[in-house]
Amino acid sequence: MRSTAMIFGLVLVAALANAESPKPAEAPSIEPLALHALLASENGPQVIDVRSSEEYAAGHIPGALHIPFDEIAERIVEIDTPNGVALYCMVGPRARKGEAALREGGYTNVLHIQGGLSAWQESGLPVAQGH
């Protein structure tokens, strides 16, 4: 009986050790056309391009602030958020990493541009080039 309890205890400890920690909720998504309309108003969020410098120079959402996703934590003071922040990359994964860094820095009003710059361009919306 004692060995059965010990085996059960070890199995329980192993199961708990392998359990995934809960993931933080992802930022809500906004479609490119909805964001474009919001940016035309005075209530538009600050748009941040989290891609590389080369990608940003090749084409970005007009008015977007360029902060690569791996620099967000150290450059967080550059982010002005009275109306929130909308992050994007080419299709989404790097923007999600940037969102996590913003949340860790205390920002709560964060949006994810659904489909990234690819979806923005597919929607026929304007793209700026250069720095």
C-alpha cells in the first residue's frame, strides 16, 4: 500500500511538472480596413512596425513607428499610448512577441493588425517606403 501511494505521488509530481503554464491572453485583432478608418480619426492608435530595418524601409504603414520586436522592452519609453497601440509584422508572429513585451511593460490597450502588412497591402491600403 505504501509503495502504491509513493508511485501515485511521483506520477502526480511528474504530471504537474509537465503541465503548461497558462499563456497570457493575446491582444485583440483589428482588420486592416477598420484600422485605416480608425487612423483617419483623432482616436487612432499608435502603429508600430516590429519588423527589421530592411523590411520597414521596403514598405510600411504610413506613420508607423519602427521598433523591431526584440527591442520593444528597451525602447518602451518611445511608445505614446493615449489611444492604444497597434502592432504588426509581415503576417503576425513577431507582432505577437512584441505584444507580450508591451504587456510585461504594463501596457494593456494593445491591438494586433490581423494578417500584418500582407493583409494591409491585399486590402489596397497605402504603403510608405524609406525611413
